[in-house]
Amino acid sequence: MSDRNKEYPRRLSVQITDAMDDRLEQVARGRDEAKAEVVRAALRAFLDEQEDMIGSRKHFTKAFGRRIDQVERVVAIGIWLNLQTLQMLTERLHKETVDVSNLLANSVGQGVELQAWIEELIEIALREKTKPPA
């Protein structure tokens, strides 16, 4: 029994076409490796890309990325619907056409101002909370 069998105790038999064998031979010669080593490297690369290993870091990362993409789509749709509603209500109230991009810019600006105001209120509340009782 050789050392190679100890390193790779499992054997796998795969049938391939003549064209696949020719290409494998070319790749193996180009890498100056045995065909079996090239096939093992290809199998490792394929298995590393699989997600079906539930609980693996790669599975979690890909699943999390898909979830974030889904949330971004839902948020974008929500923003679009809100802007369309705001545009319709504003046009009916003022009886003139309103540009959606201006509505978005104004809404973002007001949101930034509101965020700064809320942060200021939080800071005041924290200062009041940390004052020792009189």
C-alpha cells in the first residue's frame, strides 16, 4: 500500500467523454500534475462553492446577502409608493403639478433635520439622567 492511498482513502470512479479526457490531459500537462490531482482540485473548488452545508459561514454570508437584497427592494418599493402618494396628495392640495425628485429631496432634508433634533433631545435626556440628585 502506497502513501498516496493513505492520504486519499476513498476512491471515486467517474465516466467522462473523450473530449473531457483530452482537455483534462491538456490541463494536467500544463500544470505538470497528474490528472487525478487536477480532478481533486476541481472537486474541491466546486464543493467550496456549495451552499447546502447549512450552518457554514459561506452559507450564512450568502443567505444574509440575499436577505439584505430583498430588504433593499422592499424598502425601495415602499419609498416609491410613499413618494407617489405624497405627490398625489400635494398636487390635490396645491392644485399644481409637483416634481417627485423635489419631494424626495425635501423629505430627505427634513429627515436629516429631524434626526439632528432627535439626537439633541437624546443628549439632553442623558445629561439630565446622569445628574446626581440634589
